[in-house]
Amino acid sequence: MTERGSDADRGSTDGGSHDSGRESADTIDPVELEILRNQLESVAEEMGEVLVRGAYSPNITERRDCSTALFDASGRMLAQAEHIPVHLGAMPGAVEAVRKHRPRPGETYILNDPFEGGTHLPDVTLVSTLSRERQAATSEDGQSTSSEQSEIIGYAVSRAHHADVGGMAPGSMPAGARDIQQEGIRIPPVRLETAAGVDETVESLVLANVRNPAERRADLRAQLGANDRARTRVAELLDDHGDRLLDSFDAVIAYSRQRIESELAEIPDGTYTARDVMEGDGVHEDDIPIEVTVTVDGSSVAVDFEGTAEQVGGNINAPLSVAQSAVYFVVRCVTDPEIPPNHGCYEPVSVSAPAGCLVNPTPPAAVVGGNVETSQRIADVVFAALADAAPERVPAQGQGTMNNLIVGSSSFTYYETIGGGAGASIDGNGLSAVHVGMTNTRNTPVEALETEYPLRVDRYAVRRGSGGSGQFRGGDGIVRTVTLREDATVSLLTERRRYAPCGVDGGGNGETGRNRIDDEEVPAKVTRDVPAGTTVTVETPGGGGYGGPEP
């Protein structure tokens, strides 16, 4: 649950507490709990499959830049598919924003506003009510009657990165955006669907502001299909289990909370600090600091970003929900990643940041790069702080960037996040050519890319030797070169071009990344109009090494 503290100059998020009045955690035995938990998770996974198979954009069908989850009626996450960390950790804010509108059974709300439950504008979220019919008995003049009433028991949520949502540049991720209006259409929580069907007026207003509206409509309908599948499957589970299913909601959350609290209790109590920087904001090249203080107290963790730079003129501001998501990701990594991910994992963790700072900006701040790049640095800096508390649990730094490449025009939009090197750890070498941190997408296969877009892939290879040295080596990055076959606009949003991913315990640093347009090396963040025949090359960073070289 997202809450604002009494101090008007600060924002905070915490898991809060919940007392449903049920004694479900005590009455459901472990075997039954495991069955019900897996059934809920299977619904979330099936939602994701429906979305991927029903969408049109390669960004969803190939890269799988989407996420799905289930929530209970009070807005607590019950189950998620193993999709995108930055999507999932921020989803509770979207559900809370919709719940303020008092949705009714059969309704679906759409939103992408980063200041009302979203992350950045290309991530469009649909929140659908899950309901059941129940008998309500009444008595009138001594006559017993009964009627059916719909009761909301939860929410199905899908979030997908749409390849374009309008704005000043194709792909809606312009490097030089100075306010959120330049990044695309901003959708507050609004009802898209009722029990009678889709509100075509709302859909038309949304699609009137985007490039390639036919593709966007298909992707939206795929999200609706995913949420409808959740309604069907949850109704089937209710038929099978009745109120026992609702009892399980408290039980699965309590189970995850107990497990993560036991893990946190093993980390030494104390206050730990760290600092890192962003390499410019797309407008200015100056370093922009992120500072964090992590306080471990028994089985709880408090994360405070006091000291972080004020929000900036460029687009790397990260909404507080994104900062929260990055913190949750780190906590899961340093505990037991096999703990079922739900609200119980969030409850022992609190996150706070001064209002108006880089990781808790106020409107009309531009934020599209904050979701993809600043989230990565937040994860890095929280890892660094916890390395002082539990060094054996924290790997060397990975590439620390999503290497966003956007190429588009009025007729097409190609978007890719490019993998790189993972940091080595006490357990072994870092993986090469993979996504790390807050992203978990696949790549776009060369065959699909060249078929769908006026682009040619000239080179796609592992960047050998870019990982840091050490007892265990960091993973290597990637080299990708693309040639444009039409005039288009190119945008790059990247990091770790000045400062290398660090090794630990004597391990070497990974190589920094590089961006080139034709033969010119360009900044980490840039947007340019270029003619057909232009080549764009992205060399991604390697991961840091772990431990000094063996004698």
C-alpha cells in the first residue's frame, strides 16, 4: 500500500498492515496452502501468455515487455508472473489509484500517469475488477426473499510497454524531454470498460494521440483479453474452493512475510549508506547523485533517499513507485528469491524520499528515463549499501543500464533494451549478454526485427573481454549494429558510459559502454533525426569481477 506521511516534504511507501478478520493463516494447512498459492500464480502466468499471444507489437510478442498480477479486494498483491521487476514492484500503486475511484464489478480502468499509479507513459496499465455473485437474503412483511449481488474480491492487472504513446519523438522516449507533456499522452485512472463492454469514446481519445493507433488498439485488446482470462480462471477457482479461496489470500501473504522476515533477521542490524551517480539527464552532462541510507532493524528494513539530488530538467526523474520497486527487487535478491512474491514480501520494507527529489519528483517532471535507467542505479546503490551488511549476498555490479534504443518515424516504431554483463559473485562468473537489474525482457530476434521494421542488423555479438577480471569474471556485454533503411528518428537512453560497473573484493571493473551513430561516438542520452543508410552501434557494458585473480 502507498501512503503519504504527515510531513508534506516527504513521500513514503510501506507495506502497511491488514486485518481482514479471517483466521485463514491458522486454518489452512501447508499442503492446501501450497495448492492454492500455485493455482493463483498459474492464473497470473496464464494472463501473461494470453497477453503475449494476443498482442501485435513485437515489443510485447517477442521481447515480452509486459507483466501481469493478481490483487485482493484491499489492493494487496497475491501473485505475479515472473515478468519485469520495475513493472511488478510498482503495480500496487496503480491498484490503489484505481480503488480511489470506487470501481464496480465488471469494470476495467486504464492508466499510465506516473504521478497516479504509473511508471512512465509507455507502460499502459489495465486494472480489472474480479467479482463473484452472492445471495443476499432479505425479509419484507414477513416474506423471505433473496437476490444476487456482485461482490468485488480482487483485481487483475496487466501492464505493457506500448511502442508509442505520442509525444515529441517516435517511441515516446525522447532524450531531451523537459516535461512529461513532451513524452506522450498522460492517462489518469479512467474507466475503459464496463459490464456492457469497452467505452469506445475513451479508447478513441487514447488512440487519437499515438502513432500507429491500429497496433496500439490490438495491444490494448490483448491486455483486456489477459484480464478477462483472469476473471474466468478465478471464477473457476471459486467454484472449486468457495470461501476457502478467499481465506487463502491472507494465508499466502502471511507465508511470504514470515519467510522474508526470517531472512532479514539474519542480516546484521545497523545503518548502511552508499552513493552513486547518474551520467547526466539528457539536457546537461553533469553527474547527478543518488544517496541512500538503509537501516536494518531486526526483521524490518527502512530505506531513505535523503541527500539525493533534486529533480532535474531532463527525463531521468523516477517516480517514488519506481524507487520502491527497485528496493523490493534488491531485498528479494539478498534474501531468498524463491520466496513467493506478493504483498507479504513488501510489508517489512519501507521506502522514503524527499518530495521533489530525483526519486520522488513532482509534476510536470519528465520521467521516461527514470523508469528504465534511474531504476537501475537505485538498485545498484541499495545493493552497495547492503554489501557492507552482508557482503556474501551481494554480487559485483552488473551493466547498470537497459541500453534503450528507439528508432521510429510516423509509420513505425522499434524499441529495444539491450542486454550486457552481469556481475560476478562469490558463487561464480557473471553471465554474459543478459538483462540485469530491473528488466527481464527477451531480445527481438533478428528475423522478426528485419521482417517487421525497415532495419537491417549488421552485427549482433558478445563483446568479448568486456567483463571485469577476478577470481570470478564479470559477464561480457553485447555489440549490436543496426542500419536504417528509411529516414527516421533515433533515441538512445543509456548509462555506464563514463563510470564502469565496479568489481568487488579485488575484482576488476567491467568495461564502460559506447554508442555510435555512423562513425561518431555520441553521448549516453541523445535524440537525432537521421537519413536512410545511417548505422547505429551500441556496445553495452560488462559486469564487474569478484575477488582478486587466483595466484
